[in-house]
Amino acid sequence: MRTTLVSSLAAATVSAFLLAGCSSDDSSMDGHSMGSPNSSSESSASSDQADASAEFNDADVMFAQMMYPHHAQAVEMAAMVEGRTENPDVVALASAIEAAQQPEMDRMTAWLTEWGQPMPDMDMDMGGMDHSSGMGMMTQQDMDALSAATGGEFDSQWLTMMIEHHEGAIEMANVEIEDGTFPQAQEMARTIVASQQQEIDTMRTLLG
């Protein structure tokens, strides 16, 4: 029954990602221009490019810069599953997390490039964004302990840590939904909230 639950979750996560991926990724370095409809095909193309990066603000930039290392740690945790557990539920969750979050990382760096903003600072992931920050990031000590665990001990630690990690991501995504203006970033944030809350519910059931 639990395996069926996780399989359904993985399918739902991938579907949510695919729906989010359907939004336009056309880009323009003009971060604040608003294209208007035009009967000319050339003008329409220019308008589409302008709209792709229209109305981004500081909240959008912060979302991309902070969520990227947050996702990177989740992907790292997902990769730890191989060789440390044979629990099919945990393996399925790890696969779903990596499948959803790696492409989102690629999109966030593309946005920052389009906006002419600095790339994420990967040195911040274990320091500035730790447990005390409320963002759900694991410390290096946490990651070392997880890396050393196997079997049921690994499963318990991994699920507990990933729940906290997801809760931090949802908190960050809700800030983007509230304060951001870039449509594609807000759509990604809504996808993160929906998909990661589903995963949290499943992980809590598995810890049961």
C-alpha cells in the first residue's frame, strides 16, 4: 500500500513539473519591459521575448538565488539513497525529488542570466542557511551523519531531514508567491508548494 502511495506521488510530482515546464522560457535582457500585442509577427516575437522577463523584482532574484542551493542540497540528499537503503518507498521519493528539482535549478540559473543578476553563492548552503535560518537546510554535520547511516537508520534520518528541508522550501516559495512579480518564478513557487507538501505527507506516513 505504501509503495503504491509513493508511486502515485512520484507520478504526480513529475506531472506537476511537466505542467510548470510548459510555461514559456523565452528570454530577454530587458528585465522590466512590457510587450504589447501587435499584428506584425516581428513585433509579436519581440513582445513575447520582453514578456518572458517582464516585471521581475528583488523578491524574484532572491527566490532564484536562495532556492538554487536549497534544491542542490535536496538533490545531494536524494543521491545518497543509492547504496544506503533498499527501501523502495525511499528510493521512489528520491527519484521524484531529483527529477523535479534538477530542471528547476537549470531554469533558475537561466533567469538570473537573463536578468543580469549574480549566480547563486554555493558557499552559503551549509553556513548561512542552516537550521537556525528556518529554511530547512542541513548543516555539514547533518550531511555527514546521514552519509554514515545505512538501512533503517538511514531511512529514518533521511525522511526526517527531507521533511524539514521541504518545509523550508515551502516557506521560501510562499514568500515568492506573496512578494514576487515574475510570472514564471511564481508558477514554479506554486508548483514547489503543491508537490513538496504532497511529499511531506507521504514521508510522514512512512515514518508513521
